[in-house]
Amino acid sequence: MNLKNLLFGLGAASAATLVYGALYEANRLTTERLNLRLKRWPSRMAGFKIALMGDFHLRDKFTVEMGCKAVAQAIEEEPDMVCMLGDYVGYWQDSSEDMLLEVFSPLLLMNGNVVAVPGNHDRWNAPEGALDQVFDDLNIKLLRNQVWRHQGVAWAGIDSTNAMLANPIKALGGLKDSDAPIILWHEPDCVDILPDMGALMCSGHSHGGQFTFPWGWTPMHTRNGTKYVRGYFPNAPTPLYVNRGLGTTGPPSRLNCSPEVTILTLDPA
């Protein structure tokens, strides 16, 4: 085989992989269920169940359809809390409010048991306070560098690092020794700068790498989403779970990295 034929073959294989990933893998919504035993989790909170979703990147009817499926799947699991991890829109556009309302209105069924943090994409072209208003109307608690005590948990929500809005000192300064803290922060690699004080940190942002080849190679990475790409990291400075997200950036395709709703059941170690 000469070089020209080899390059043509590689190009054709790459194109086929992208098409497969767009038509199948990017639409194969999965539910990951894990039971985590956490050293800072109190016995009074044994069996507490949270649903994680993030990186919706709403921008068209296809991303809205995926978002609606994910929200329905999360509610069906009957979690104690739904946690949303940022990047609800790909970028803000005239239709963003309508898309957000269509996808997240069913969360009104959670009766206020929904907590969220912003992602970096949520600032792109967004009017000041636009996301906050939509979430307020839907009874979703959006945390920007603050602590919210609810359902026996201290939810510490930190704003996006990549959007240059994170203030972990302000957020974590509100924690008490008696708290059972869960930290929500869009960018997972930021766990390395946290003091050892949280029971668990939950993140998105990395999309799980979006493409993972059979030998483990993941070519796509995001800034502050390179070290901790997907799954559970019990030995991170704070135990960390990274959700693979629901949407995509770059090519609207995935490989061996399907969209994910995560159900975590938390018990004391």
C-alpha cells in the first residue's frame, strides 16, 4: 500500500468513526449507578441518593431531546437530590431560555431538591443573570461561590474556574466542622487545590474525553479537565466523581464514552 492509499484509508476510517459516534454513541444515554463509602459521610445520612447531570450544551432540537431524556431518567430514579454540574447551554442565544425551560421544567417535580453550579459555557454571550432567573423560576438552587444547607447536606457550589469566576475560599469559608459537605465544581482538576474538608466533590466539564479508543487513548481534553477525566477517584485530595456529561463540543460525536446520568448512593466508610 502506498502512502496516498494509506492516508485515504485512515481518513475514511476517521470519517466512519465520527459518523458512527454521532448517530449511535452520542445518543446512547446510559445510567451509571455506584455506591460510595465516604469517610466524612455521617451515619445519619446513610443511603442518601443523588442524581448527577451536566454538560447539556443545549443548542438545537437534538440536544434538547437528549436533555429531556436525561431529566426524565434522573427523576425516575427517585433521588433525594438532583445535582447539576454546569454547561447547560452551548452558548447563549435567543432560544436558550425556551430550551432551558423545556428540558428542566420536569424538575419542578423534585419540589426544590435540585442544586446546580454554572459552567464556563453558561457565560458565553449570556445576559447578566439570565440563567439565574430561569433556574429561580424552576425552583433550582444555583450556587455561585456559596453554601446551601438542604436535606441535611452542606452543598458548596463553586463558580466556573475557566470563566474566571471561581472563589473557593468564599464558598468553603461557610462550612462548619459539623457539616456533611458535598462540593460541586464544574472543572474536575480543581480538586487538587481544595483543602481536605469535603466528603465528596462532583464535576463535569471533561465529557469523559468524548472519544476513548480501545487501547485507552483519549485524545480530546479540556482545560482543567485533563487529569481527572471520568468516573470515581477515591484517592483525589477530596473523593471526586466526574460525570461524562450529555452533550458534546467540537464534533457532535462520541466513541466508547456514552452520555451519562449518574446515580450515587452515599454511605459512611
